[in-house]
Amino acid sequence: MCGIVGYIGKRDAYPVLVKGLKRLEYRGYDSAGIALINENGDLNVYKTKGKVSDLEAFVEKKDVSGTIGIAHTRWATHGEPCQLNAHPICSSSENLALIHNGIIENYAVLKERLQRKGYTFKTSTDTEVLVQLIEYMQVSNKLDLLTAVQLALHEVIGAYAIAVLDKRNPDMVIAARKSSPLVVGIGENEFFLGSDASPIIEFTDQMVYLEDGDIAVIRRDVELEVVDLDNVKMNPEVQTIEMNLGQLEKGGYPHFMLKEIFEQPDCINDCMRGRINVEGTNVALSAVIDHKDKLLNAKRFIIVACGTSWHAGLIGKQLIETFCRIPVEVEYASEFRYRNPVIYEDDVVIAISQSGETADTLAAVELAKSKGAFIYGICNAVGSSIARSTHTGSYIHVGPEIGVASTKAFSGQVTVLTMLALTLAKEKQAIGEEKFLDLVQELILIPAKMKQVLDKNQKIAELARIFTYAHNFIYLGRGYNYPVALEGALKLKEISYIHAEGYPAAEMKHGPIALVDAEMPVVVLATRNGMYEKVVSNIQEIKARKGKVIAIVTEGDEEIARIADDCIELPQTVECLEPLIATIPLQLLAYYIAVCKGKDVDQPRNLAKSVTVE
Ligand code: G6P
């Protein structure tokens, strides 16, 4: 959460920083700010409540000159989103400006200590405590900035990615990380800083991902130096990062979310490329093959994830249990990490995370690792913290996902989980040759079937208009479609702010049916699969209470067409692959309802794309 960007070099820093902030707005967007040191050595700090565009309007006609600067877009943790609490935050002397991503857990104790020493505080942020602590270290011990930062960070408990400017030293930025990502981009006689690679990639593909405990000393015209809190020199690995700039733009779509929904057929092809052979007869995830002994000997798999990734995990459970006959538990990472869970050395923990930075998922990984479990990561962001802390894993390769509501990452996660289950089932000889072949061949057809669903875009947009009035929605599904119902409800909540519940269809009778009346839209996943007849009965139960049924059906279904209020048809596929196409109309429905309600689809209130605080 929160976006960090920094620059030091020969160019004007302001345009670089503002462009970077815009790329990072998906990480938080309740306030934004910038600090620049100009030629005269003045430290100019500008900040506003609201988005980066508000910041741009605010700085118009102000001095934004300077070739060194740091900037921040915020997702508030401590202190309400307002101009005062926005970053950068200055020290009392106004010599230091600091931006921070994360949470200083012991800020109250540190604050009290500084207050006793005469420090006063203007904001209610934990960040101000950190910048004051650095200043206190500098002044009381007469230290240079780096040593003061090191001493201050020794006292801090919590998570942080920070960047600090000292106006008395206009040729240096100090940056540090612990549990919050930070990347240094290396250009020619210039350096960039970002909380991920997206604000940097336009300028250089040479990057250093800082490790926990690293402090980057970024100086003008001097080679990058990385040290730890005790000033031991580190050997940072410079990586060449591949990222297509076009993936960071909307490419003609009104919103990133719509673009990402429409990208799904191509993303799934990218995800399968090189993993399914050209003849379409075999699927092999290299991580599974390389570690097959570990995986085949596992008594149990535990999937840990949050949000949409957790929904993908529920589908993964069904796939792995069905085809590999290995028991799978699916856990919210935030619950798992604090429950003192039973973890055995022969457990395999699968961590699913689009961003690879979700604090709870990362902590769950570390916990499971410390108990000796084997960790398999399924991430999108290459080089992310979770990807790096696992023993092995498979990237989903769907490209950067910018819209806060996850869409294509979900499809990529389900696709990787499908390939994982199939690869493992084959290695374990738990699946017949014919069944395996059928599934691989059907998987290859999924992108084309996704396109057929996307062709219904207009119809779904019209349907959305009808249901914009609703204050509540219920989503029902069974089997593989139950997690799809959860995901459909989550999408609607996230971007339209309509209350929505996903339920296993049969559970409806145990509570939610009490809510059903003529005002209540109920989205039912009712494809022609093993549970079809049961779901038809569930639809009858809703209609008997005058609920409005929007049914997601297999094409040509006349039976449900007669009883449902509206139907969206899907092409036929095998039951275990249905989530890959059935989720799409629910994504579109949520999208168009949010658009009709005039909501900010890509940046819904209170949410952030990458939840790096617990
Ligand atoms: C946030 C995002 C969700 C995402 C969840 C888990 O809540 O808004 O879209 O599903 O975090 O994120 P991860 O990056 O770990 O998949």
C-alpha cells in the first residue's frame, strides 16, 4: 500500500515523479505529495488530499524545479487522509522530508520518548515519529544522515519502505526497506526509486530489488551503495526487468478494469505458453516436475491467500483433491499466521498472490517455512517478495494488473492451479491417460471460449442498467461454481459499493433466503454440470419468493430460460474449467453496474491493490 517514487540525476525530477505517482496510484490514492530540492538548496514540499491530479493542480505556478526529489501516494493507516497527514512528512527543523510505506508498530512508545525530549508533532501519523527520530539521532549524536537512519531503524518495530531527503545534502537520497517492497532503478548518471518497477521501467530496465534490512545510499554521480542497518556492505544484484509499457496504459479502454477483463483470453494463452506442448497433448509445470518428490510425498497441501487469490485457492482445492487425491486446506493468510497452525515438514504450502507483496500472505509463508514446510508460490509480480521467499513456484504471466479489483490475475491463478493439478495427477498416475488428454485439450480451448463470453459485453451492460437500483445482491453456485459466486459478489462490493453475498446455493436455505423478496437480485451459476438439477431447484425456491434471478447457464438451456428473469449463456466446457469462463460475466456485470452508478471503477474507495500492511 502507498506508492513511493524517487529520482536523482540530471533531469527535472518533477515530471518523472508525477508520472511515476500516476503509475503507482493503484497502491493508494487518498492523498499525494512531493518533495524537491531546488538549485538554491530549498526543500519544497507540496501535498494534497485526493489524487495525483489534485496534486498537479495544487503545484501549478509553484516552484517544482530540482533534479532530486521523492513523492508519495497514500493509503491511510495512521491518521485520516488529509493534507497534513499526507507524505512527505518533514522533521521539526524542516531539514528532512520522509515518505513511508508500511506501519511503525511501536510508534506510540517512540513518540512519547521524543515528546519527553521536547519534540512536538503536527500530524497523527506514525511516519512523523520516524522522521523526528531520525532527526533526533542526527542532532543529538551529530551524525550524518545514513548513520542516523540506521540508528533510528534499529529502534523501529514494524514494516517500512522509506525514502529520506536532507536539504543540507542535495546530492543524496537514503532509502530502506523491511517487509515493504522497494526497487532502485539504475540509469546513466541517474537513479530512480519505486515501490515497484512500474514507475521506473520507462527510464531503465536495470533494477535492484532491495532485501529486508537493506539501506540504499543513492548519490548523484556515484555508484549505488547498499548497506545493512549495521553498515555492512551488501552486494546488490542488478536485474534486467522486462515489462511492456503498453501494459501500464489503458490502451483505448475507459478503465484498466475493462481492459484487463478483455485481456483475459490472451493472458491465459500467455500463462499456458511453454507449459502445454504444441500438440496439445501434455501439460507440465516445471516447478512441479523439478520438485515432484516433495509434492508427491506431501500428506497435505495448505493454500494460503487473501481476497480474490483466496477464491482462486478454493478452486485449486477442488482441482487438486479431485485429480491428485491429496487433501487440501484453504486458509485466509491473516487467520493462518496468528492461529499457531499445525504444520508438518511434509506439508506443502501454496501461497497465491497477484502482487506477491500481501503482508499477511508473506507472513504466512515465513511461518510455514520456519516450521519446515515446502513452499510453492503462485504470483504475478515477477521478483516480488513472496515469489522470492518461496522454495519454488509458477508465475501466472498475465502482465501487470492495475485495476484494484482483480480480474485477469484470478483467471491466471486458476489456470496455473489447473496445470499444477494436472501435472501432479499425471506424475502420481492418479488420472487416466484419456481423461488427462481430454482436459488438456479442453484447457487449450478456454481462451476462445472466453472470447465468446466477452462478445456478450453489450447484453451484460444493458442488464447492469436494470439492476443499478439494487442495494443488495446474492450470488449462488455449487461445486466449482461456489468460489465463482464468492468472487462475483466480491467484485460487485468492491467497485459498486452494493452489498453482495456469495453462498453455496444449498446453504441459501439456512439463512440468506430470508432476504429474498421482489427487490432482491440473485445471480445463480446454473451451468449444465453434475449439480444442474439441484441448482434448478434452488432457482425455483428463489422464484417462489419472487426474487429476481439472473442465471449464468450453458448455451441452449431452455429449461432455466423459462424460469429465470434473465440468462447469460456460456459455451459448454468441462465442469472443472467452468470457473474460467463463468467468472467473466460476473466481472462485466460488476463493472457496468459500477459505471452506471458513476463510481471510480479503477480506484474504489478505501481499497488498495497491494495490501502491504496487515
Ligand atoms: C487486495 C486487492 C485484491 C486482492 C487481495 C490479495 O485486497 O484489492 O484484489 O485479491 O488484496 O492480493 P494479492 O496481491 O495477494 O493477490
